Amino acid sequence: MAYPDPHSRSAALGARARAVFPGGGTRGLTQLSPYPIYAKEAHGCRVTDVDGVERIDFINNYTVQLFGHSHPAIVEAVVTQAERFMSLTLATESEIELAEQICGRAPSLQHIRFTNTGTEAVMHAIKGARAFTGRPKIAKCEGVYHGAYDYAEASLDPDPQSWGTDRPRPVGYAKATPAGLLQDAVIIPFNDVAGTRAILERHADELAAVLIDLVPARCGGAPMSPAYIEMLHEFRRASGALIIDDEVITFRLHERGAQTLYGLEPDLTTLGKVIGGGLPIGAVAGTADAMAVYDSSAGKAACPQSGTFTANPLSMAAGVAAMRMFTAENVERLNTLGESARAKLREAFRIAGCEGQVTGEGSLILFHMSDEPLTDYRAVYRAGTEGRARRLDGLFRALLNHGVVTSTSGMACLSTPMEEAEIDHLADAVLASLRTVEREAA
């Protein structure tokens, strides 16, 4: 069955959804016009929709499912835990076990606090940095996504009219974001060492932390340069501001985190996605000194942090099972498969003879419908002009009808059930889809 099909069960479910959800959906990432595709079941690296169409899942709930869907070890852990209890107001041994699986993987990961999502982790890391330093402002790179907290969303998608001239301006993401809030957001250009240093030094006495992503998709998927990382280290030593490393996505790149791979020494690290084995989770980890702001054992913490479902037993059980499999061998194999995938996809673009490129690191893959060098958010923005955006959307839709699920923004990622056969299928599907896109654009 080809998408879209007005007679499909997904189309019928989409009509029902429009009666109860604004815009027809309760999660922006699943919304699709004219209707979302509804899943029936998923196993390994394949997902089957309610109309019986099976596709290879190359987005894995936006990088969550490192070990594929319904991995037997994770399912067993969750079922066993559910039979005991699902949630309660007592501590559990499993939260210690998961903390032990994560702490010590990198020198900075000494203590940890769990949250329910990556967004919550970033929010609590920002609040923790403020409590530690006594300062109000947060610096972040222009165009980089760090979840749905107002400060982290500052300048997430500014257009050229609001970029500013001598330095990036803080721009609200949601309508009516308070101007006072934006005054505490300092926006810096990704991988621009001199430009960023000048901005940070101008606000040195006010900055609580610099929030970064080592491989931001919205900056083209290229890693942060060694020179930029060293500049951040120098600024931290001189100013006392903390470095917050957002590894909600990038932790999958190395069994000890992307910070180990690229030589970053953060004070706080935010985690999520892969550490929960497919269930909702987030975490703030960091040095013992920085994490002490969350300590409430002797009274009110400098930065109180809790939540009804924080460290919930089901997520802890799934996370323990997942982290036991998060080994150097598994990560290295997946990263090698990612290198193979990018090479084959670049060949598909070459054979198709169309404008475009493939970037990414490790098991992360990004499609771009532009040949221009992609070095920062502004370059990626220029590469997403209206015509190119239509072609990227066309590629996503054509891939659906060639048995492949990616993201609408051109992101893909791998899971451990995948082999070269799945990569070959992806490359063949991309080549066929590119030809469809170019034919329709002619």
C-alpha cells in the first residue's frame, strides 16, 4: 500500500485524531500531511503499520532505540519489573544499578540524578549551573536544539531578518517568549572560535554555563572542532562558568560518551534516549562538586530537583538492561556500519546526479539537498531554501514507499539489529527516491 492512501486505516485514524487533538496530533514529530502513519508493531529494526506495511526503521524514535525494538533482554526486564510494581514513593535498587552503569564511564560522570526526559535534564542542568555559580545567564550555540525549555530554545530557528549583524541575537522560539527571559540567553556561533570567545568574554561575569552539543544536527552534523573545545576549556578556567554537555543524542557515539571521543571535559552532562532502553528517561550527571547543588540530605538543596516519575522503576529496569549491552564492541560495530552507510549513500547521490550530500558521525546520518559546505546553523539554513526543502520532503515521502522510515528533516540513525543488508536496502531506496524527486521536480 502506497502512502498516502485515503482509504487506509492510518487515514481513518488520522480523521479520528483531528477530532481530539489540535492539528490532529499529540506529538509534533509524528505529524504528517495528509495524515500520520500509525504503527501496529515493531521488532528489531522493522516497524509494521496498521495497514500491514513493513518498513526498516532508520529513525528509531529519534535515536532512542539503539538496540532496536522490543529487544528480548529489555522486554524481559520490563515485564519482570511490572509484575513486581510499576511506580511508588520509595527508592529502588534498580536506580542505583542504572547509576552504577553510567557513572565512571567518563571522568566527569561522577554523580547522577535521573529525570523523565532530555528536556527536563537540560532544564535542571541549567538551573543547577545557576545555583552553583550564582549567575543568571546561559550561553548556547545558535540554531542548536536542547529540548523545550525556554532558555534552551532561544535562537533555535531564527531567520536572516533576526540574525543580527556583529553577533547572533537571542530570538524566542515560541510566540510571546518573554523578552526578560531572552536577556539571560547569550547566543554564540558554532565552531567560530574568535567570534565565540569575544561574546563569552563580554558576558564572563554573568554566565552560569555554556550549553553545547558536540555534534549538532542543525549545524550540519559536523563535530565541534578541537580548537573550539579548547577555547571553551580556557574560558571555563578563566571565568568560572560551567560547561554543560548535552549528550541526549550523542552519547550513542561512544560507550563512554561523545565527550570521551572529542576530548571535552564538562562539568555537567545531560543524558536521555539510549540510557532508558526505549522508555522515558533523562539524567543530569557531572562532577561531584557541580552535582552537590542537588543534594537535599541536609535540608533544602541549592537546586531542588524531583518528580513523580523520576527514576520510575520501569525506565530504570529497561535502562539497566540497555546499558549492559552498551559496550565498546556494540558501539564500534554500529559506528563502522554508519561509515559504510554514509559511503554508500554518497554514491547514491553521485549516481542520481542531483544536488545533495550526506554527513554525520558514528551511527548518525544526515541528508542535505545542497552541495554547499555546512559549517554552522546559518549555512544549514541557507541550504534549506524553499525548493531544497520541498526536495527533502519529497525524499522522505518517497522513502516511505520504498520501505524506509527516516525523519522529515533528513536524519537517520542505526540500531544494532541492522547489518549490511539493511544498509544496502537504504542505499537502493535513496537512489530510487532521489530519481523520483528529480523527475517530479523537472
